[in-house]
Amino acid sequence: MILFQEEKLSKLRATLSKRTREQRQKIVNHKINGNTPLFMACQQGKVHFVNYLIEECGADIEIKGVYEVHEDNSRHLVSPLWCAAVANKLDVVQTLVRHGANVNETSDTDSTPVRSACFMTNIQVIKFLVENGADILKPNKNGGTCLINSVQSAQLCTFLISKGAAVNAVDSSKNTALHYAIREGMLESVKVLLSNKADYMIRNDFDDDALQTAATRGNVEIVDVIVEMAGLSLEAKIQAYELLGTCHIDERNDIVSGLKLWRQAMKWRYKNKNQPILKVLPKETKKVYLNAKEPENEEELLELTDPDEIYMQSLLIRERILGQHHKDSVFGLMYRGAVYADSNKFQRCVDLWKYAYIIRYQQNEPLNLDCLFTVQALVKFFWEIQMEHENNGEIEAKIFFDDALEVLQILTGQIISAKECLSNDGECLLYEQASKLNTQAEDKASQTLSEFHLLMQLYLHIIHLLTKLECSRDQTHAYMSCIHRLVSMDLRCTKGLSLLHLAVDSKTSLTADEYYSQFPSLEVVQLLVRCGANVNAQCQCGNTALLKAAHTMYMHSGPPEEEEKKVIEYLLAIGTHVDIMNNVGDTAEKFLKHSVFFSYSPLQYLSLKCLAARVILKEKIPFKSEVPVSLIPFVQCHGMHCN
């Protein structure tokens, strides 16, 4: 390999000439660090080496190697031809094809050499491959085509279209090449595509057509080109300019430019004074938007001077044109809320984020990442405000109980809906039957369970917050009803953990690697028990919440937190079984007796019936036909593998 790197071809030839062709072939087809010498020569453009390895050593030209993309730290399994095409080594590509390389051999993501060369804009390589049978219609695993990969070059787009590229082919997100050209701001490519009958009406998964894509990205030139070349209506142009204004105001922080675009749109509305194009506005205003109303004429628009009023107009315009469920509408709410939070206008942030959460929850995708992100942000923000309030009582930061209650109510419904998303695959993982699943299904089920686990942790943080807030008797009844509803379902997340298990676990303090609030929490444990939580419920490993808490305390190298001791004392005081055995034979009693930080009296917490159950199991006395059916689980839980 050193010989190859130093380009000492004659020395390499002399060394290998002493071997038979079969021996040479075996040597050169051997991989070092995942790649053969031929693969490395192709990547570096060493055409003389390539010819020697193929012609005199019989190197296999289809053995794939590892191609590393440094930009995203990804690794792909690709053919030597694919590697040379991406590296823009035309002479190597030519010799590989002449020696019979498959021009359509795909990578591990189903990408052909020509498609990947298009991404790199290696035009001469692309032309050669096409002339030699490369399939420019074959997409990769995500539906990405050669044309989609070429939008950065109008010249390349023109060439591919002349060779039969499908102008309106869509990828897995229903985006066309036109969508991508617009998103990347490639004006000339947009013109080429529209000139070649690109369908500007095709909508992607976000429900964006070409014009809407351009408008939401603030590209005035591309909007004008689409309107002109597609012959769109004046009303379509007006709405596009209104969206352009929102983009300039929010994303570019350019109020002057945004207002200018809105004024131009308003002038067009009244271009024909006898038949003006009027806005269709909702009949009622919304408190979350400070009851703001959109201007309906130039005079009203000119009166807009207060920045807050202008920002509310951006949100109103998006909701009117795009709809409240559109990703840009919700993103606008989250962005504006974050700006308010940075300006210490906490309640305005809460109002906007809560509205965003309601919208995302209404989409009936309880484990949707955007929905999860929104409730995470809300709960985290609530606790940040609460800690500010606790640390500095005079600060204006304060959580209103009804805001937290509303989030709790939505989150309760979200968790119940999410439970239904735990498919049979998810249930398999929950009960350690993952062997029934293939790898892909197992990964999906594991991800689903992880997201469900996150929701349950967030639920504990929000009820923990509620225990800190002043509330009326009616408000107490409202939130306890929510908790009872969830607790009564005995929901379980990863490893069969219940809400009570999570409430005694210090790891709950860090949710999604961020600190929210301190656990274990006696207040939360008491609340769960008051709402009906089964204190003797066991997880997948057979642990009760008490056993888990006792083991954690036993494992401490130093004194435990006072809250941990209080939780254990409370669970003992309400009659939680200390002798329920987990899957390895441990009990809470065992850890409490041996803990140097806890005073434990066995007789105080062990009943005669518990002792009787233990003797039955220890002596292996047949009991299932001798005791009432309702007592069988009680006896069983005093031995191993009972859950």
C-alpha cells in the first residue's frame, strides 16, 4: 500500500510480477481499512494504477469500498466507479467503463454514480456516463433523482432534461426539482424548469406548491418569475407578497422591507377600485394575538408602527394564508415566543407556545417530534420561570395555575393517544419479547417506547409544578381528575416502569438530558397515591417503587438526600409491601435492613399474611387449588419471577 501511495508503479509491478495472476488477483482484491487498492486508486485519480490493477492483476472492479463524507461524518458503501464519479476523476471513470464497470451499480442508499456526480456538478463525468448507458431516471432510496441533485446548475438541468429527465418526478417528501431549486435560491434553474413544463402546482408533504415555497423563503425574484412564467392570478401574487413580508420581518428581522412588501400587496388589492380583491378575514379575533386584526386598506396598514403589532400581523397572515397547522405557521409561534422569552415577556411566550402545542396536538400524531418538542419546551420553560420565582420572590415571573392545568389536560390526552400508538412491536419490547421482531421493526418500536417514556417524564414534571402553585378547590379537583384518569390506566413505559417508579427515580430530574425539576419528589409520590397509583406495582425487573428507592439509597456512598428518605418513609407508612421479591430475589426489606442511613424495624412493616406467603413459596407448598383465586397474585409476589 505504501508503494501505491508513493506512485511507484514500476516497483509495484516488479514486486507482483513474481506472483501468478491468481495470486496477484487475490492480493489486490484484499481490503485494508475497508477498501481495496483499486478503490483507493480510483478515489485519488491514479489512472495508471487503475489500469495495471485491472489489466495485469485481474482486480475486481465491482468490489465496494467505504466512502466517507466529512461534512456529515457519514460512511457509504459504494463501487469504485461511484467513487471516481463523485471525485470527478474523468479518466478513471472512462477506463472503468471501458473495462466493463456497471454504470448503474448503486450505493448502500441506492444512489447511482451519475446521480451522485450530479450532486457534485461533475458535468463532464455526467455526460460520459449518460453516453454510456447511465440511468438518469433511477432515484435513490429517498426518491431523489439526478435532476433534483442538479438544481444548483442550470446548465446541468438543461442537459439532463434534453436526455429525458422527468421534470416532475417527486421524492419521498413529494418535492420536485422545482421545489429544491426554489429552496436553494437558484433563479436560473427555476427558469429552466418552468420553461420545460415543470408543474408549479404540485404540493409537497408540507402542502407547499412552487409559489408558496418561494414566498415562505422570502425570495422576491423567484416569486416574480413564477407568477410571470406560470401566468398566475393577481390574487396569488398578492398573497405571495404578504408571505414574503412575514419572512422578511421574522426571519430576516427587516421590518422596513416587510412593510414595503405588504404595502405593495395592499396596492394591488385596490388596483381595480370598482372590484377590489378583499381579504377574507375571520369573524373573531384571538386573545393569543392580542385581539389584533389585519389591516384591510392602505390607511390602516400605514397606522402599523408598533413592533409588537407588526409581529402579530406576521402570525395572522401566515395563519390566514397557510392555515394554522402549516409548519411555518407553528414555527412562527415558537420563534416569536422565544423572542418574547428573551425579552423577559414570559407570559407572552407561554401564550404563544401553548397555542402552538394545542395546534400540534390537534394533528392527532401524539408522538410526532414537533409535538414532543413543543410540550418539552413548554414544561422546561414553566420550570425555569418557577425557579426564577422561587429564587427571587419579588420578580414578576410567575406561572398562572390555569396555564399549567391546560397543558396537563392536553398532555393527559396526548399520553392516552400515544399509548394507542404503541403497536404490537412496542408491546413486544415492553415485555422483553424483542426476538419476535426484525431489526428495523425493533428499532422503530424502541424509538416509540423512548418517546412514550419522555412523555411520562414530562407528565411528572408538570404535576410536580402544579404542587408548587396556589389553586382553588375546583382547580385541585380538575388536576386530580386528570391524574386519576391516567393513573387508572396503569400505563408503562420503557422496562415496564409506571409513573410511580419514575417519581422515585433521581434520573427523572434529567429528562432528554436536560434538568427540569428535582426527583424523587415526595409531593408527586403522595399525589399519585392519592389518585390511585398501585404502590405494589412491579416493573419488568420485578421492582416496586419502594424496592427501587431502597436499592438506590443502599447504593449511596454517602448520606442520601432528605427527600429520598421521606419518600421511603411515606411508602412504608401507607403499607407498601417490603417483602415483594424482584426477578433476582431482592426485596426492599433486604436493602433497608442493611442501609447504614436508614433505621428500619422489620416487625413494624411485616404482616403475618406476608410471612405466611413467604413460607408457602419457600417450602414449595402447592397452593393454587387451595386458596381463593384473588389471593394467588398476593402469594406469588412474595417469590421470584412473579411479574
